[in-house]
Amino acid sequence: TTVSFAGAVKPAHPGLRVRVRVAKYESDGSATRLVSVHLILDPLSQFGYDFSVPDPGTGLYRAVAKFPSDGDHTSAKSEKVLFSIDP
């Protein structure tokens, strides 16, 4: 099972990196980070990532993308994306 994510950075910063993190919520409410990947923004300043869900994959997950600071902008995060997998 995979979950696909896509986004864009505005103002445009093609060729720079964003970091996508995916975590799984545990039964006690804490979250365990599963992946943290760096992606290069394409010429339109967009990115995409296919998250491979570990087995067993049932549960509640969150994903967030972060653009690090550069010479003219501070760092910024996307809104959290929550998703649930239930067989």
C-alpha cells in the first residue's frame, strides 16, 4: 500500500529541497516518525512523494512538508495532513 503526496512552494524555488516527514500515532497519543525524506523541487517548484505504508499499516498517520530557510525566506511548514488506514 502506498499513499501519494504532492505540493508546491510559493514563491517558487525550483531546484531547492523540501523535507517530507510521515509519522504514525500510537495508542497513547504519541507519534513515531516513520520517514524523513528530502525532495528536490522541480522547475515549477513542485514536489511529490509516494509513502510505502509499513506492515501492518492500520492506524492514524500524519504527514508534513517543510521548506528550510534560504537567503531570502525563513523556513515554513505545510499544514499537517492526517490520514487513516483501516482494512
